[in-house]
Amino acid sequence: MIGWLEAVVLGLVQGLTEFLPISSSAHIRVVSALAGWQDPGAAFTAVIQLGTEAAVLIYFRQEIWEIVSTWVRSLFVKELRTHWAARMGWYVIVGSIPIGVLGLVFKDQIETVFRDLRLVGTTLIVFGCILWFADRTARNKLTLEKHLNFTHALVYGCAQALALIPGVSRSGGTITAGLLLDYRREDAAKYSFLLAIPAVLSSGLLEVAQIGEGPAPAWGPTILATAISFVIGYAAVAWFLRYISHHRFTGFVIYRILLGLFVIFAVSLGKIPAMG
């Protein structure tokens, strides 16, 4: 069971890592293993992500309101259908399809074999290298308002779906896809955050029913972890967007590779179990 100390630590970890391209679910999994705690499980992870997603909703509240309101009105007013906000509403819907479908298909694996730390370490390294390649080759010129289309939205969505495996990183996967499509770093990150809203909210709300049942964590620690992740997450998203407007992702790539190697060696030497 998740205790109060674990809730505080894991809430901090979630808030600090959700928006960075280093995989929050991997960090929750690794930190729990290093501390000797039981794997908190996919349900706990999904629910506390509601905290960081609330941070996104508040941080981007004006843009989200414009997208939602314009999209709804465009269903009845033909002239609004070419407005960037109405189109963005459809792009978020289309981009959310892959993770929704694959999340249902691989639900059992997400809660079991995908949480194997050997797989987590490998994905940290492999997708870190892909992020480095994308960052070095991207022309960093396309913008969401002018260039996003249904094909690009689907590519982003497929990249987001890879984050069902801890270690890939939801933001890392979608930002990498955006860079490979030649979007500006800030635009790739913004769409990554917007695209995550339906996936995180639906996943978290579906898993809420599991909290407090059987071996699942109790409500008290889960609520505490979610609240902490919200506060820290709001600060993290603001910092991250400022940072990437002037810096490449090299530091995050190096960190991913070092953490991945550490996890693989720790498991190989028997210091931490591959499965919690």
C-alpha cells in the first residue's frame, strides 16, 4: 500500500517529470524500486497524472477555451470551420485516437509486462537517442496555426501512444515526432501538452474506480500525491516552455541515457527487481 511518505515523494516526482521528455511513469517506477517500495501500479500513476493535467488546463486555459468554444460553434457555423481553433479541436480528437485504441488493446500488458524495468531502461536509452537525432536534424520552422494538418496530427498521436510503455515519455514521444516533422520546439511541446489532455483525463478517470479497492492505493495518499503533482507540475510546464525556446534537448538526452544504463545495470546486478 502507498503510505503518506511515498505519496509525497511520488507526487513530487510526477510533477517534476511529467512535462519533461524523460518519462514520469518511468521515474515513478524507478524511484519506487530504489526506495524498496511496492510498484504503485498503473492505476495510481494514471490518477496522479490528473494533477499535472490540471496544471496544463490552467496554464493554457485561454487557448483551451478558444479551441473548445470555437470548435463547438463551428459545428453550427460554417464560416468558423477554417478557424485555427476549430481545426485544432479536430486535430486533438484525431491525434487522441491511437492511444485510446492501443490503450484498450494492451490494457493487461500496460499493467504488467510493460512495467518491467529492463524494458523501461531500454526505452529510456533508445528513445533518448531518437530525440537527439530529431533535435539535431529538425529545421525548427513550422507552426501549429499555419501547418498542422490531419496527417501530422495522426503522426503525433501514434508517437503519443508509444508512451503507454514507461520510459518512452508522452511529451518526449510527441515532441520528437514534432521535431521530425520540422515544427518549432515550442510548438511541438505545446501541441504535445494539448494532445495529452483527452488521453490523461480519460485514463485517470477510468482508473479512479480502482483506488481504494483491493491492493490499490488508498484515497488519502492518492489525493495528496495528485495535489502535489499539480503544484509542482504548474511550475515545471512554465519553466520547460521557457527553457526550450532557447535550448536544445541535449541535457535531457544525456540524462535519459545515463538513467537507462543505471536501471539496466541495477537490475542485472540484482540491486532492484525487474518487476515490482
